[in-house]
Amino acid sequence: MATRTRPDRTQAASPRRPRPTVAWMAQVVSGVLLLVLMTVHMVAQHFVVEGGLRTYQDVVAWIRNPVVFAVEALLLLTVTWHGIAGVHAVLLDLGLRGRAERIVARSLLGLAVVTVAYGLWLLATIAFRG
Amino acid sequence: MTGKGLRAVGGRHPSRWLDPRGRHLGTWAFVLNRLTGLGLVAYLYLHLIVLSTLLRGPEAWDGLVAVFRRPVFLALDVLLVLGLAVHGLNGLRVALVGSGLLVDRHKALLVAAGVLVGLVGLVAAVRTFA
């Protein structure tokens, strides 16, 4: 998991700006996608719902909608990638390097896979419950 | 996390964003983005744990929903929306400036992000408590 993002370049224009890394671009694209998906999620799941949270029956009926299921699955995938890559970037900022960095990167990748797998299983289990 | 793994190696020093003393407003905003990001990653896992209550059936979930409708939890919901807005909108600013776009307008972008965060927080508070 190569999630090295660029250091803080928010101060001023630099005459010789380094080329953006793939990890930086992935973080930007997933971040922009999350702005859309998270807005949809917060509005549809909470803001328009009476009391802010659905009852059990309403949750099951809502998740059964294929469009909702697909959006929530995409949100889970995107937020997990963005979050785990962000944690990796923070650790790189703190100076994590070498063998320790490789071990942490693999562990974070494993955590991301487990998170997405569990989240999808949870979504499917709820959706297909009678 | 401390120790050998976090020391700078290969002549590259760790990023110093965690020590923003004497730095510009943009760096403070960058630090805020990192910190809100870490908080939101922690919340992602808390959210998955809470959603797992759905596996225990209607009584368990509906009981939890009743607890989460108490004012203290509703206030935490507004705080969550604020955290998402800060990270999302300030992150968009960091992405634009870090990608070399609107670099000379980074302070105006910061003000715009701040105003939008305030508006989102206000709408969330009104919608939650009204």
C-alpha cells in the first residue's frame, strides 16, 4: 500500500512544484467522491428521517433497495481506502520508514480488506434478512 | 507509536506539521485536517460496531435508537457533522492548493471553507434539535 502523500504545500505558490504522486491523486479522487457519497449518506440516512435514525424494519427495507445497497457499498469501500491511506500518510509524516513501514503498510492493507469484507457481509446480512 | 521505526532515515526528516508553532494559518488548517481525519477513522470503526447491533434483531436495534435520541447523543451527532464538514471542505481546499490550483487564493478558500462549515453546522443543529 503506497500511500505516501505530499507534505503540506498549503502556504504559497512554489515555483518548482513536484509532480503529484499516484497516492496523492488517489487520496484527492477518493476524497472528492466521499464528499458526494457522504452527503448522500448523511441526508438520506439521517437528515430526512424522522428522529434521525430508522427503526429496524425501516433499515432492512431501506438497505434492500439495490441502489441504496450499491451506494452504501461504494461508500464503505471509498471511506475505508481514504481513511486507511490517510493513517498511513500520517505515519509517514511522523517518520515511519524502512522495514517497520513495510510491516505497518501491509497490516493497514489487511485491516482495510477485513473492514470492507465485514462491512459488505453486514450489509448483505441485513438486506437479506426476512 | 515510538521507537526506531518512526525515526527519520535516509536523511529525510519527518514532517513537522504536528508542531505548528510559529507557522501560518494554512499549516494550522492542514493539522486540523489530519486530526479530524484520524478522529473520523476512529468513528468509522465505532459506527461499524454500533451497526453490528442490527444482527441482534429489532429489539436490540430499536432500544439503541431510543438511547441515541437523547440530547447528549444528538449533540454528538452535530459534532460528527461538523467534523465531516471540516475535513471534507478543508480537505477540498488542501487538495486544490496541493495540486497547484488556486494557490494564490488559499486564504480566501480557507475563509470560504470556514463559512460553509459554519452553515452546515447550523443546518445540522437546527435539523437535529428543531
